[in-house]
Amino acid sequence: QVQLVESGGGLVQPGGSLRLSCEHSENNFRFYTMGWYRQAPGKEREVVATLDTRGPIYYADSVKGRFTLSGERGRRVLYLQMTDLKPEDTAIYYCAFNPPGVVYWGQGTQVTVSS
């Protein structure tokens, strides 16, 4: 069972920055997708950014140029650097790890962008 532990959420003013971290307990898979999703109140969960071991990093149009996904394979940590945050970025952010046939989710971390 893969466990994902997220951290780094919080309250930030518009235009500010935050970095989210997702540490996963193990990775013995050769092929997988890993990334961040978010869910705002009253809305469906949506993809923010993902990386696939066999392809380029994907960013949602709403975050392109502002968010950066990166990882430290040796430490099994995935980061989401968020800059120029906007009120519409307010949501619970979830880390997901998706080897073939299964998806593991973290518990979520709240990001609130407000003045």
C-alpha cells in the first residue's frame, strides 16, 4: 500500500507563493503518473499538473506559467511550486500516484488565497 503525505498548504495573499510537497512511501513501479489535483468548494476535482514517466509534464491551462512541478526521485518527493496565486486557486490540493491499474490519493492540503 502506497502512502502519500502532503504538506505546504496555507493562507496566502493574492500574488503570493506556496510550495506543496508530497512524499510517497515507496515506488517500485517502472511506469507511473504522479501529480497534483485540486477541488474547490462546490466543484469537481480537477487536474493541476502531472508527470508521466513516459511523457512530458502536463499543466492545466489555468496554471501554466505560474505553477511548476518537480520531483526528487531519490527522496520520493514531488513538489508543486505555486507563484502569482489568485483567489480562484483556493482549493484542497491532492497528491495522486497512479501506477498501472490503481490510483493512490493523499489526504489533501488546503490552499487559501485571500487578502
